[in-house]
Amino acid sequence: MLRLSLEALQIVDAIDRRGSFSAAGKELHKVPSTISYTVGKLEDELGVQIFARHGPRVVLTAAGQELLKEGRYLLYAAHDLEQRVRRVASGWETELAVGSDSMFAPAVFLPDVAAFYAVTGQTRLRMVQEALSGTWEALLERRVDVLVGAAGEGPSGGGYVAEAMGKLSFVFVVAPGHPLAGASEPLDRAALQPYRAVSVADSARRLAPRTVGLALGQDTLTVPTMQAKLDYQLAGLGFGFLPEPCARAAIAAGLLVEKQVEEPKPDETFYLAWRTGETGAALHWWRERMGQPGVFARLVRHLPAHGGFATEAAPRTA
């Protein structure tokens, strides 16, 4: 008798990603007792312990890791099958997940979401934000269907199509009261080493996280978003590179000081991307909409800035 079910695998996957039974229940809209019962029943039937309990948090055992590794292939296959069946019937996906880098404010997509709902009410939208390599990982792991404004080139191995949307320049800045504000330029690694860097956390779970401009052993304050990075640098708690539109108004207001460094950060290219072989009508709509001229400039206007969205510097188109 088959002891595994897609529902049980889905629950195990959610617990692993969220870190607890209660958080998984919130994601799946199930009460905690249902989550606990399903996991306990699965462990009893398989005769193995899937999770090790550490108070409210749980982690996969070695057996659980193997189960989930292979089980995710089944979940992906079942999801693809469902989507293909529904597309045959209507041409529109039942759900579409639109991913973007967390440096762009979610409000940037308000007019696009409104326009999409005016065209169809058949597809549920899910807006997802990740950081750095986490955006590409979300696409490859099918947690999002289309990426808008993904930073840097995607991982090797293919499986997706990517179109450059535009480029951003970055500047190295510190608060006026920071010790580096008066240091001789250009700043080299030896000059930076004694001080703290502020870095945005890469949300990738399995891909290698990106680190930019950090020396070995560098003291680093890691924050969740570009807005937080800007705020902490404005407070003088560390140094780092910021997208030029984020920094220019603060520099002009005397809130940040631009410094020249020996190893500047290259311009970053941002991409529109989707998986190969995907043909749904909703995906096609978002690909066409996000590929229009001026979309990247609109994304940049929704970058973080002190006191509001950034508007000072225009992006360069790719």
C-alpha cells in the first residue's frame, strides 16, 4: 500500500522551508494539529523519524532530507501536470507567481496587476520577492514563474530564458560622521578592513550566495532589504555600495558621503526571465508587459531612498 501522498510531501516541504509546524500550517491554511497528525502518521507508516524536534523549531533528519529531496521532484511533476491540464482547458494558468528582487518596492507593480485583472479573472496572482541569487533559485525551483528585475546573470545549466532590462550603477558611501568619510582616497582593502560593512542577505537556500566587495574576515552587518541597508548606512553603522539612485539624494542632502575605492562595484545588469517551454497565457501577458520600454526605469523610480522613492538618477538601458 502506498504510504506517501502529495499532501504529506507538501506538508513536509512547508515545514522544512518555514522551520516549524505552526508556520507551515499558516502557509497551507491548516491547523497545527493537522500538520502534526500528518507528519506523525507518515513517520509511523515509514518507520523512520523525519524531523528532529528542538523546541518549537524542527529540522529534517538524514532520512527526512532524502525523502524531501526526492519528494520535491514529485511535487514539481504533479504541479506541472495540473497546470498543463488546466491550460489545455482554458489557456490561462490557475496561478502565476511573479518574482522580483527585494530592492524594488512591490508597489511598482500596482498598475500592472490592475491591468492584468482587467484582462482575466481566471488566474490568481502571487507576488514574490527574493534577494540576489535567491531570485534565480526561485525560478529554477518553480516557486515563481517569471522574474522581473533579477540582479546579475542567472546560474549555469540553462532551463530558462533571460532578457536584459537595464543596468544600474553603484556608489560607495558612508555617513558624514563615519571614520572613512575623511580618509584618503581611493580606499583600498586595508583601509576598509577595520570597519563594518553593511550587506543585504542573499535569500538563496541552495545556490551559492553572492558576496560583493567584502574582505576575508570582514565584520559585516547583514540586513534583509536594500531599504534596511540604506537606513543603516545613513545611521553610520557601516559602509557599502548602494544603487546610485538610492544614494544621490542623500549625498546632495549631506546625509551620505561618496568615496572612491580601488575596487569599485561594476554596473549590475537586471533581467526579465522565465523557464523554457512555458506557454501559458498569463505568463505570455506578463512577459509582453514587462518587456515594454520604460519598465526598468519605473522599477528604478521605486528603489529605496531617504524620505521616499529614488528619483535622482536615471538607469541605463541594456
